[in-house]
Amino acid sequence: MTRTITLRLSDEAYEAVKRYAEAEQTSMNAWVESLLDAEDMRRRCAAHGAWVQANPAAARAALAFGEANQRALSAAGLPNLAGATG
């Protein structure tokens, strides 16, 4: 379900958003949305990084699983990150 929010900007902030949006040839709404998306991704990545640091055993297990998966793909003659096959 889409939810609409209203942002109240100072005249200075409004003009800045307008300039940036025009420079990218997009609407102000789309520009603000992309800014919020980027900030959301930054926060998610930071939280993930903190979780990985706090859970090194889980990180090692995930890396080992990934490496085994890549070896299995290679052995099966399928594309993999190394680009090597069987």
C-alpha cells in the first residue's frame, strides 16, 4: 500500500532540491525519493556491517558456503564467479 507523506521545506531547501532535480532532469518528487532510497540503503548497509562484525562465526559460515557453492558450480561446468569450469 502506497503512503503519501508531506515534507515542509524552508525556501532555501526547496530551491536547492529544485536545482538538483533540474540538473538531473527529473521531478523534484523523484529526486527526493532517490535521496531517501540512497539514505535507506546506506543505513541498511551500516546495520549489516555492524551485524557481521558482531557475528564473525556466521560471517565465516556464509563465506564457506559461498566458496563451496562456487566450487560446485565449477565442477558442474556452470558459470561461476571465477569464470572457471570443471
